Amino acid sequence: MALFDLSGTALTGYRSGVTPPPDLTSFWDETIAQARAESWEPKVERVDTALRLVDTYDVTFSGFGGDPIRAWYHRPAGTEADLPVVVRYQGYGGGRGHPHQVGIWPLAGYASLEMDTRGQGSGWAPGDTPDPAGSEPSYPGFLTRGIRDPRSYYYRRLFTDGVRAVDCARTLPGVDSEQVAVTGKSQGGGVSLAVAGLMPDLTAVLPDVAFLSDFRRASEMATED
């Protein structure tokens, strides 16, 4: 259960007291530029799910460091028009799931890209994407993996994958590249906020109970329990 120690009014107006480092913008500009320079063309293959209302494709695109990242591309069956696309990021511990596990977006008339989460998928939904980067010892999970150096931190790789997923979505057949939204729940909500901060030309960002917010504050109020 989430912990809190402020009133509802205080929580509504709360803003983090963390001061961004002076090289924050240049760090991410260089990270994203390098990932794009190392990128390769996405691979897209049709998948037979036996679903009548949704067409599904298995996508592999170039993420951080040129690493292959998997995703499911869903769209309303038989639709030939270029559609707005929603890129969705997964909650903590989950992967992209199975191809027949379709969310609401294609059923509502949108295309959707379900990005896999590197190194995750042992929790509530299976994944297909390894995280080939090594790191120093860390606490079980992902929050402290590579945390001693911003360049080796796990979420540097994952946030970059998230940006590259949007880049990929804009190139997919049947997508209106000018109409791209990002969304996700919990960890996926945090990733969607990070991606929106790195890509100001998105149409919309729809975070749901976003995790990954104000790490320092959370660590100060947490207990062993």
C-alpha cells in the first residue's frame, strides 16, 4: 500500500524539492541523439491471434544502445485509414503480455503500440525483451540497478526505449504520425511522463497512478515494512 504523510490538500499542491542538475537537458539530448544514431529499421510481422476485431503485428525496434525492443502493434481490423496511435508502457514487473491481450485503444478506433519492458516480465505479464547491460549489485528489483552513475542507471535505458517506441510508432503502416499519445499505469505512467518531457511534440500524455515520482522523498518516508 502506498504511504503518505500529508493531507489531501497538501498532496494536491505538492511539488518536489529536488533541484535538477545543471546538465540534465544536455545529458538527455545526448542520450536520445546517440540512440537515434545507433538505430535500425523496425521489423514488423503479422500475427494470427484469431481475434476478429483487431489486427496484430509483432514489432521489434531499436532502443537504447541499438538494443532490440519488442512490442505489439494493434489496430482495428480491416481499417485502411491512417489512425492516431497510442503508445502504452507497462507497469512494474510486467512485460508486453501475449498478442491476444488487447487493450481498449484498438477497440475504440485507435492504433496502439504496447512496448515491452527490458528485463521485466516475471510479474503479472510475460515479457520478451532482455536487458543486456550489466550493472553493479543492487537491491532486488530495478530502482537501484546501476544507480551509482546516471550513465549506467536502468531507467536511462528504459526512458530511452520509451522515446524510441514513439519514433517507431510514427513509422508504422497505417499510423497518423502527427497524432501520437503516450500512456501507462504505475511504472508505465512514470515512463509516459518522462517521455512526454523528452518529446514535447506529442498530442497527449495520459499517465495513470504514475510511479517513479520523487524517489528521494519516497526513500525518506519509507520503512523496512
